[in-house]
Amino acid sequence: MKYGCYIFATDYSIRPDELARALEDRGFESFWVPEHTHIPAGRQSPWPGGGPLPRDYWHTLDPFVALGAAASVTSRIKLGTGICLVIERDPITLAKEVASLDWISRGRVLFGVGGGWNAEEMGHHGTDFAARWKVLRERVAAMKAIWERDEAEYHGKYVNFDRLWSYPKPVQKPYPPILMGGTGPHARQRAAEFDGHWMPISSREPIDEGLADLRARAAKLGRDPAAVTVSLFGAKPDEAKLAQWRDQGVERAIFTLPSEGRDTVLPLVDRYASFISKVG
């Protein structure tokens, strides 16, 4: 099993470049940051985590700027979006950002995507909450076309452009792994249909059942069930559970770090590193 860490990189927490370097030095496989362009002051959507929305959500750095800084001071650790809100971004611009980060990092991007939960936030970007998954599907398909073709075009209901040239192309071929965030059967179906990579929040999903369901859905679509992957977001340092998931074929566990300064975060990184050396 591979191990990573996730943080809301903010303007008051440890810098993403310092944290990524510390994680790489301690042998972690990946470093993850989320995305929220803003939080509407008049928000009505309930936070899935329950209770008041933490201030991290409206202090979050742009994920591609944060990961670009991390790429510049590291050489091995993978750089993940957990998750990128594709439904809030122009697909032509986003295709360029992902490809540029993959080129700068020499092929270390893990592209986690999702539809989001904040209806008011995506509404400010012109995306209707009810249509968000259809929008995401078309935008990802359009980005794949840009990444894979020298001269790309796409014509859909939500994305429409004629032939274009866009470089650089991603270092990873045909493009970086696309990990579908979310929980429940619909998320697993989207993961199976996209690239076979699923990234659920471990506390909100019965992973044992979900993993079996994902493999069955992949097989039904003609995809090799052994090739699908699961990355557990927000994993807990539970040795028995992680060992069980490892033996079941879970590829990656991603631990949460608080949006705090280095004096709080780095000792926790050390504790996680010590823990995973026991699990293997």
C-alpha cells in the first residue's frame, strides 16, 4: 500500500513547498491539496462533514499554484488534487494547467476530480448543481481530447470548441491518472466508466463492500477488475484496518493534516511516518 498526506493548504498553515519536501524526505508517496475558489457568504448548502464550515475552506490556496511550488522543491513525491472542482473551471484552461504541472513535475500528477457539494459556489461559476455530473463528464472528455491529440476538438452540450492546438502535453501517457472522488454507487459507476480509479472518503463509505462493487462494475464494462484502484481519503492510523485494506488490494491511504503551522504539522507527519513503517 502507498501512503500520502492531505492538507487544506492555506495562507496561515505550513507552506505547501515545505510540507511536500518534508513528506518526500520521510518516504511518503503523495501530497494532496483540495480546491475551493471561494465560499459564498450567503451559503445555504450544508457541509457534508456536519456542523459549521471550517474557515480552511475559504482560505485555501489555488491547488495548481500550491502543487507547482511543491514540484519545484521535490523530485519523487506525487502531487494530487483532492479534489479539483472541474465543474468550476474552463476545460481548455484546466487541460493546460494539468499538463503544465505534469510537465514541470516530470510526470508526477494524480488528478483527483469531483462534482462538489456547494451549490452556491458552483452557481457563481455558472454551473447548475443538478447538472454538475453531466458538466464534469463532458469537461473531462474534452480535456482528454486536448491531452491525447495534436489537433483536438469537442462538441457537446456543455463544452463546445472547434479544432485547436494546446501544449504542453502531459508527460504521463495518455494523461495523468484521473481519480473519481465521491461515495456511493453513482460515484463508483463514474469511477469505473472514467479510468477505473476511485477516491472515497474512508469515514463515509463501507470500503469493503465498495471495493467489491467497483470491481464488479468495472468487469461489467469490460475493464480488468484487477486494474481498478482505490485511494482512501482521510484514512485513520488504524494498523489492523489498513493491513486489511492493503490485503484486499487498496492502493493508497491518504492521511489528513490540520491547517496549522509547521510546529503542529511536522510532528504529526513524523508520527504518521513511524506508523506506516509498522504497517508496511
